[in-house]
Amino acid sequence: MAVYAVGDVHGSLPELKSLLTAIGFRASRDRLWFVGDVINRGPDSLGTLRFIRDLGDRAITLMGNHEARALMGLSGHGDPLFDSQMGFLTQAPDVEEWYTWLRGLPLLHHDPELETVMVHAGVHPDWTLEDAKQRAEKLHEILEDDEQIGPFFSDAEKIFSAVEEDATACLNFSNADLKNATNCLRFAFSVMTRIRLCEEKGRLVWSNPALTSAKSDLLPLRPWYELVKWPEGLQVVYGHWAAAGLNAKGRFLGLDSGCVYGGQLTAVRLDHPGKPLIQVPCPCYVAPEAG
Ligand SMILES: [Mn+2]
């Protein structure tokens, strides 16, 4: 059996099929891990969803920020981007089935045997591995619960805006009262699906203008993974950061190599000691943007 992690597909089904041919993927024996953001921007989001769903338990797919936006919209808390981007879902005859499928996507996957963690964007530098897993499990429980998912998404501001003031208070959310716990979990949801840069002390920087801002109060900025203090032997696979491109230098392995922007779609074989990378080229489906 071979285990491959695949970077952000973004609806690029032809390129995903080319990649699987290039790695010699055998559905009868091999496994695929998708870092999330399998939908949007590319030519065939619905086809990509169907392809991955039909892999059944041979694929593990994480929640990316694009799946999160889809899920929020389908739960009745959409924003203008949901309306403009998610027609492939809202007009699909099996939209109810996709709502259920999206609700089941985990925020984080840890395989102790492979000593590997996968998360879409990243984790907060203050979290231990157990902290991250605890939050991901609680979020999974909320998203699958009919009574909890609506209230959880009801405050979109807390999901899509900077809520770093909740970070410190959230290190042990089980001790917080319900309101704070909900905001802690919204914060965790936001971090795992959207984090890129942090200040040295761990304060998150969400907005893209900050990437080029010379404002002294925003500098110096560091990639989240440079501040994480997890055990050395643990490998962390993530996506989400197309603007930074492939990161294959250390144990933090960034696989978003900008497929929809004319870059590559990347897979890495996780169970092989050399961690070989396989890439296929992609046409430019959309103009580059940081998102
Ligand atoms: Mn993303």
C-alpha cells in the first residue's frame, strides 16, 4: 500500500486524474489524503467531489476554507462569495447529499504510524498536537450535529475576521463558559482553515494587504510553521498557501503549488522514506490572487 497526500485541487479534475496516472495510483491498494480546497476556481468542482466521494475510504479529505464557505452557505449562513462561487452545489440535484458529505469532513488528520499530521492551512503556534486534535474533534462533532451547526455558523464575523483576542483564553476551552467555548472553536476553525502568517508572539494576521504592508506594528511576520514547537519527528502536511508555493524543505510540507494559477498539482508519497514528490503541470484557470 502507498499513501499519497495531494495538494489543493480546486476543481481541477483533469489534472487530478493526470496526477493519479503519474503516480501509478492503484485504487485497490493505495490511499489518498487531500489537504482540502478540492472545490472552486477550477473547471469541474462537482466532478471532483464525485470522483473523491467515489473513492470511499480510500481517500481522506480535509475541510479547507472553500469547503467551509460551502458548508456555511448550505447551512443558511452564506455570504456574497457563496452565492457567486457555489452555483455548482446549489444547482446540483444531489445538493442535500453534498451538504451531508461536507459536514463530515475533518479539520485535522493524525496518523501515528506515519508520524504525520495533515491540516488544511495550519495550526496555532501555542497549540500542542493534543490541543489541535481536541479542537478538531470538537468541531467535527458540532458540524455533524443538526442542533449545533446553525448556531455555530450564525456569527460569520467570528469565522472570517480576526478573532485573535480569543486565542489566549482558548488554550483550555473545556474550562470556558459556553459562549467563550463557541468563540474558541470558531477561532480554531478559522486557524485550521485559513492561517498563513503570524506575528512573533503568535498574533494572527489575516488580511492580504498585511503581506506587503510596511506597518511596523505588523512586522516581523512569520509563517505559522516557523513558530510551532511540535516534536521533531512529526511531519505536518498542509496546503492553502499557493502564493508561497511548494514548501518541501523540512518537516512542514506545503503542497499548494498553485494548480489553478498555472502552477502544478503536487502529490507526496508519505510512506516512503525519501518522501518523493510527483507533480503535473496545470493550465491557468484563474488569474493569480492571494486567497
Ligand atoms: Mn485554502
